[in-house]
Amino acid sequence: MQLRKQSQLFTAIATLLLTTPLWATNGYFTHGTGAKNKGMAGSGLAMPEDAISVANNPAAALQAVGKYDLGIAVFSPSRSYKSGDSLANGHGGAFTIGPNDIDSSSNIFFNPHMAGAWEINDKSAWAASFYGKGGMNSNWKGGTATFDPDGPGPAPVTTYPGTFGGGISGNNGTAGVDLMQAFLEVTYARSAGENFTWGVSGIGVMQLFSARGLAAFAGFTETFASSIVTGGGPVPVPNLTNNGHDQAYGYGGKVGFQWDMTEKVAFAASYQTKISMGKFKDYSDLFAGGGAFDIPADLKFGVTFRPNKGLALNFDVEQIWYGDIDAISNPVRNVYACPTAGLGGTDLSSCFGGANGGGFGWDDMTVYKIGAQWSSGNDWTWRAGFSHADAPMPENEVMFNILAPATIEDHLTFGFTRALPSGNEWSMAFLYAFNNKITGPASPMNPFESGNPFDPTQSIAIDMDQWEIEFAFGWR
């Protein structure tokens, strides 16, 4: 009966995960998983203490045997962008945004997780975990964009509502994207001697995605350009924007180890493979490769030093390979080679939706994390942490990244655990991600601003800060 209740609770949490918008702090990855890990800014890979630790390192399953976790985070990102004055103002092939000064709405999100671990024998264990790992969300209401809707055709330069002039399609022009991810992992771990443990996980993922207000980019898609090149004339572009949420499924794997070298020093590492995802067919005219949006590989390494029984110090490094995912890493300037971009290009694959289509231009990301945990008596444990990484978004990619701002670089966290007489416990973690603005001189902030893409005349700045508070309950 107890196992049946746990199974029902897992199912309920998974359903909630799949319907919850997510945001993240290291690009679109979270800064940590679980309240204890988040309380130390995502450090502590080498000191697993709860069941959700298996989401960070599958080798943690043996140390989590008999433990169960349930948690929920309340997350609030504040996002804004400001575009400056334009000399071109839509003329000469320019695509001018505003000038606008807008804050994104939709600023409160809820992100739950759950995990449990069970013993197989004294040398092995298995675990299951549900969690949301990342996501992107923006909701820009208002603003304008000015451009010539038919290029060299008879229509005049016109100002349309919406950040990207989405009102050209007859709606109010609200622009933005919404990406949601839910992970299910099944883990096996085994000891290889007294101080060494290894583990593997199979990962199943579901993604949901929607985009709004991008109708003005229809002429730069492979669907549209191929029709023009073959002499067929303009055609509708049905899979670019305003199609509601589309879903995709994928799978991958994770391996890890835990080595408790001495009573005072421990090492751990975990590697998650690139996760192959099905394509977003309803957005095949937006993402490179006809709607492909795989999840990048991720490597973590951590060391924990315990100078005394009540204190633990952590140093962790995480590497995220955004550069291997075309939809994320391709520069939006690839679109210049599209035959309909007006710059003499002849490469259909460089249009939006093509194999080499424009994307967000993100770089790989290396995150450095430090954290500490100390006990003050039998009932209370305290945590603090800090992490830093260079934002994955280059300055020359700001314009298209209005859809998915990724400016955060520094995180400060703290948290605690209160042990109960029953052996159960409550944990809390708080995050503040410091405001960071990515801006620069006018050139080359808006690549669509001028008929000469190397001499645009408009600057754009994006900034963001975030806070999160997570509560978790652990029981045996």
C-alpha cells in the first residue's frame, strides 16, 4: 500500500511538471537541483544528502537509500529591454524595433520536484526522480516595430504593434516564447569498494514550446524563400508563430561516480549526454533543422573538503555545451545568406527553419560554484553559496535574444535544513541572481537594422535579475 501511494504521488508530480512554465539561470539550465544543492549555488556534487541528489549525480543513489524528497520552488525573473533611436527607422531594408522600453510580464513560476531511492542489496540501489531542469519564457506586451512589409514591393514602410511587429498578422503583436521541460530519470548505482560508487541513469524528457508575435520573419524562412526561388510566388508560412504549445519527446543518459578519498576529502563527477529530442513540427519554420531543439550535454565535477565534523566546503565546475545545438548556437546572422534577405544570398539552408538557419547565437558556458554547509547543533544545518559564469549570449546577438534573454552571470544563495524528531526534515533555499545588462555600441546590436548588416544604426540592451525560494520536505 505504501509503494502504491508513493507511485500515485510520483504520477501527480510528473503531471504538474509537464504543465508548469519554467525559467532558468545558467542559460536555460537551473543553478542547481534540490533545496540543499540550491542553497549552496549548485555546489556539493561530492556530498549528496537527499534523494534528489541523484538528479545531479546517479552515483548518489546508494547514499540516498530509504529517502524521499518533495519540493517546490517559487521563481521570479525580472526581464526588460530597451531599444534606442534609429537613423534608418525602417527605411532602406531596416527592421527597426521601437524605440521601446518594455518589461516582460509573467514573472512568477512554480517548479516542483520529487525523488526516492530503494535498496537492491548492500552493494546496489535504484532511484527515480522527476524534476524540471530548465526553460525559457518571455512575454513582451506593447511596443512597435517599423519595416517595409514587402521589401521592394509597393507597400510603404509601416509601423506595426509588437516588439517584432507581430501585429502585421492582425493580432495585438504580443511577442515571446515559452519553453517547458520535464525530466524523468531511473537510476542504478553500485559500490566498487568501500569508498567508490558509480551510477547510471536513463533519462526521458518532454518539452513543450510556443512562440508568439514573429509573423514579420515569415519572409526569411526556408518555406517562403524556396517558393520564391523556384518561381512559385509567395506562400503562407504556417509553422513559424502563434501555434500554441507543441510537444516533443526525447531520451538520453547520465553517468557519474563518487569517491570518498578520505574522511575529509571527496570527489564526484557526472556527465549527461546530449539529449536527442523530437522536432517541434508546429515551429519547423523557426528553429534550425526544421524544428529541432535538442538538449546540450552537461559535465559536472565537484570536490568537498570537511575540515571538521560540522563544516563542509565545496568547489564545483559545470560545463554546458550550448554550442552543439544548432537552434541555440547558430548566429541569427546566418539569415543574411537566405535568398530573400536582400543581401545577395543564395543559401536556402541559412533561412529560418533551414539546416543552418539563424538561432540565438549562444556560446558554451562554464559555471564556477563555491558553497559551504555547517551545523549548529543537532537540529539545524545552514548553507551558503556563490556561482559565476559568463553569459552565453554575445553582445552582437542581443536583438533576437529579446525572445530568450540569458544575461545572468552571478548567483548568491543561502538555505537551511531543520531536522524533526521523527527523522524527517524541512529544507529551504533562497537565490538572488544579480542584475546584469548586456548592451554596447549601436554596431552591431541590431543585425536587421540596416541594408548593410555591418553598419546598423540602432542599439538594444537587455537586462534581468531573478530571485527564487524553494521549500522541500524529506522523509524516510
